Amino acid sequence: MDTHLKPRILFLNRSYWPDSEATGQLLTALCEGLADDFDVHVLAGQPNSTSLAENWEDKSVRNGVTIHRVAHTTFPKSNMALKAVNFVSFVHACRRRVLSLPVPDIVVFETDPFLLPFVASRLKQKAGSKMIGYLQDIYPDVAVALGKVSNNWFIRRIRAGMFSIYHRCNALVVLSSDMKRLLLEDGIADQQVHIIPNWADVDSIYPVDSDNSFTKQHNLQGKFVAMYSGNLGLTQRLEDFVTAASIVADDPAIQFIFIGRGAKKSELQQMVMKLGLNNVMFLDYQPIEQLAHSLSAADLHLVPLNKDLSQCLMPSKLYGILAAGRPYLTTAPAGCELFQITDQREVGFTVFPDPVKIAEGIRLAKSNPDQLQTMRSNARALAVAECTKQHSIDAFRTLLKNTCATSPVNSQTV
């Protein structure tokens, strides 16, 4: 089918293939999964992958998706001020570029960075495109919950502006019932908010219970591996898990592994050195084709989530863990969706967000191998039944078709 006859969809997000961030990987899979039914475009930042960081193109096509990229600053993420400069630089570049792209029937903004709703709103006003918010997290609430900013007059003004845009969206997509509830509390209509969870590719991520290359490579045979795999950022309170590692350091069989990058990585490494811990290992993001092995190498995954954050986000790492058929330990508060999944589906342990309780939970898991095996089976079954990529892509496809059903297909540029 000629792409000009398809409804045109433009996604806005800094991260896209070949970036290793979860938002980029998820958006790549979503866009490619929608390409048969829509003329899919993405406006993204320059790749941070070392293989393409210097030789990227401002326009390319991959697997049916047209990728538009803008140049922006790429200062180290470990410095929060410079990270903010990166975000503003990217948003400014998007604001300039977006009006020169083919006009979409629908513009879909994500929250990496959180100022993208203002770019999408401008396109809606100038070109008449319909608008969908795809909220991987809810700002500025998540920043306030983390203590990164105070809930002062300026932040309240930003929130009012962003939520004003949310109210004007044709639809909003969130990841959990907790996130939906937060939007409803602001007066957004129930029918406007759609829950479409993230997912894992259950075909490429699966249990590897024997001959595990990751286990062999890092000499983990005979170890009880407690693993955190993902962004080592501010939302996770990973220092509590490092403290927990110091508490269980008397058990030489317990090995902590932190996989990923992020603003807190250096600080966590320094904390491990200061505590003199030999039971903590830091590794970089693993290649996508090795995720089945790396995720399966864990006996217990670590999924932090505190009360204030539970309404602002849903940890995307959950789905890869389930696909690998591995149990997890979470600090999710009672009553939130992650706590309910963990408890009702018997796929992990819930503990109070305190280093001592975390350490106790890890010891409890290690001492109950039969329970862990049951959780392994439950986790994989849940992933295959309810958390596949196809489930979420189908839901998004339906939402897009319903949203643009009465919208004419655009072929001009602004």
C-alpha cells in the first residue's frame, strides 16, 4: 500500500533505535509494528550508540519507519545541570524541525524529555494534527516525588501548562491504573485515558536455565544472583539496595549485579568502594540479543518503586523479567498495581522500602528454592498470556485508527 494513502503518524521522543534506553527500544518496536497500517515517522535525537554517534543521518528509513533526527548537545548525564541543557537543546531543535516535516494526521508525544508536549501542541495549533500523549511517566509529578525539584510556584506553573495540554489531547496513553488515576484526579475524562502496558518480546527473551553464557562469562555458577537491570537513575533509590548488599555480605553465595547506565552509576560505584563490598558487580547494558541470557542469570531481580512514584510511572523492566521467567523483589507500596501483580499472580516478593527489609527479603528468597521455581513458572506464563509486544501494538493500532477515523490524510508540509 502506498504510504501516502495511509494515515500519517509522527512520534516525538529523544531516544530511538539503536539506543539502548528502554523508551527507545519500546518505541522502535511499536513503530515498526505499526508500519504496515500507518505511514510512521519518528522525530528523535542523534544516536548515543557508539556505532552511529558520529555517522548519523538527519533522515533515514528503517523497517518501514521514517526516522528524522536533530542535532543537540550531548553533555554527560551524570551532571544534572548539563543533562537539563541536553533536554532543552533537543526540545528547541525539535520545535524548529517539526514544522518542516510532512504534516501528520496524529502527533504522538512521549515524555523523553518531558517538555515534548509543548512541541506537539504547537504542531496541533499550526497544522491541525490530532494529538495523543504517550506518557511513560508523568511530569513534573515524578520530579517532585524524587525530590529533584520542590513543588514551588514555577513548577506548579509548568504542571498547569502540561496538564492543560493533556486535557486538549484526543487521547492519553498510560502504563498502569495508578497513572490513570492521577490524570483522572486532575479532571481528565475517563474515556480519554487508555491503559496500554509496556511489554517484552517473549520470543527473543525466554528462560535460559542451562548453558547460560552470561553465567559462565561472569563466573556466577553456584551464586545466588540478585540483579538490577536498567537505568541507574534517580527514580530507583538504588542506594538502598547497595546498603542491603552490605547487610548480606556475610553470605558469600549472594552476588549483586547492577546492569546499565545512568546518573547514579558513579555515585553507586563510589558507595560500593567506600563500604568495601566484594559482592557487588557493575556491568554495562547488555546487547539485545543477549538479554535472554543476562536476565535469566538472575535468581531474583530487583524492582524498586516507592509510594510517591507509583502514580507517576510503571517500571518497564518488569516485562523482561517476566518473559525470562524470573521472580523479583519489589518495594512497591501496598495497593498499587505492581504490588497487586506481584502478590496476586505470585511472581515475586514485596518488601518495605528499607535496606534491612530488602536484605531480609533476599535471604528469604534464597532459602525457598521451591517457591522460586513456582514463581518462575508463573512469571513466564503471565508474560506469554498478557504481556506480549503484540498485545500492546494491537491496542495502540486500535487507538490510532479510532482517533484518526474522521481525520483527512495530509500530504502537504507546513
